[in-house]
Amino acid sequence: MRVCFANATRIDFDGKIEYVKFDCEVSKCAGDPASEDEFLERVCAGGGCDVVVTKEVPVTGELIARFPASVKLLVEGGTGFNNINLAAATARGITVCNCPNYSTAAVAQLVVTFALNFSASLHSQMRMLQAGDRSNFTQRLQVQIVSNVWCVCQHAHEDRKRESISRTEKEGKKERERENKRERHEVKEREKEIGGGGEGWESQ
């Protein structure tokens, strides 16, 4: 079996694909093909390939119709395959698949980054600073800083208040326990006195 990476540079952008793990012949073509003819030359080189792996390059019906009969699988090295003419591939009996988990974490991170950027007007602030305009800091950010400091102080005050109440409640509980213990002791002492007097009266 022979696998053709039609534009390996785009697919293996970070150089981490371990081609040696492929248990077959691998053809790596650098850069995007400049035309459909060049794309076809890469696919047909060496007598034709069984698998074509590409990324973000239009694979039209006309191009698929010119593929050699050896091609059985067409792989899009990404999540979408809107760049591939599925009807033409089906007509040629070529299976089309993609990489559904490609860059899932990176996309999620980018979305969160955009959300934070829009919520904080980061881009507009950067453009203002590049132009030497620091009015946003004096007009808005200082107010926000003061507000944040006030919130921190308020939270600290509430924490100290809760600690004071908790300490007072603990001290009150201990005092009640001491009082109860003192009362129990006094009751026992009275019981002893009454018991001792009763024995003396009976002996008389």
C-alpha cells in the first residue's frame, strides 16, 4: 500500500508526524499543489497511490475523476471536508474520512480567549496604547481598580466579622459548659449534705 501526503508541509506543520510508524510506502509532497495538474502528478507518482491525505486543498469532482483506479481512500487532515466533492468520490468508490478530534482543545482555548478579549475590550485598549492614548486607564481602569480594592477590603471585613462572631459563640458555649458543670457540682454537694443529715437523724 502507498500513502500520498499531497501537501505534507501543511499537515505536518510542527514536524511531529512520525512517518516511520506507517507500515507502508509513504510519499511526502511539500507545499500546496499550485494546480490540479500538479495535485494529480503527486497522486499518480510511483504508479499511483492507495490513500491520499490532504488538508484544506480543494479536491473537485473533475480532479477526483482523473484519480488513478488505485485510490481507495481520501483523507482530509482536519475536521471538515467541505473542500472535497463527496458525490464525485462516491461515484468513484472512494471512501472519504476526516480527523474529527483535530485541534479540539485548541479551538476551545481560542473561543475562551476571544470571549475574554471581547469582554475586556483588549484589542481596542492595545490600539489606544500603541497610539500613545492612555485615557482609558485614567478614565475607566482606575475606577475599576478602586472598585476591586473596595471589594477586597469588604470581603476581608466580612471575614473578620464572621471570625469574631464564631469566636464569641465558642466562648459563650464554653462559659455555659462551665456554668452547667458548676451547677452539677453544687447539686451533688447538696445531695451529700442532705444524705448525711438523714443518716444522723435515723441513728437517734
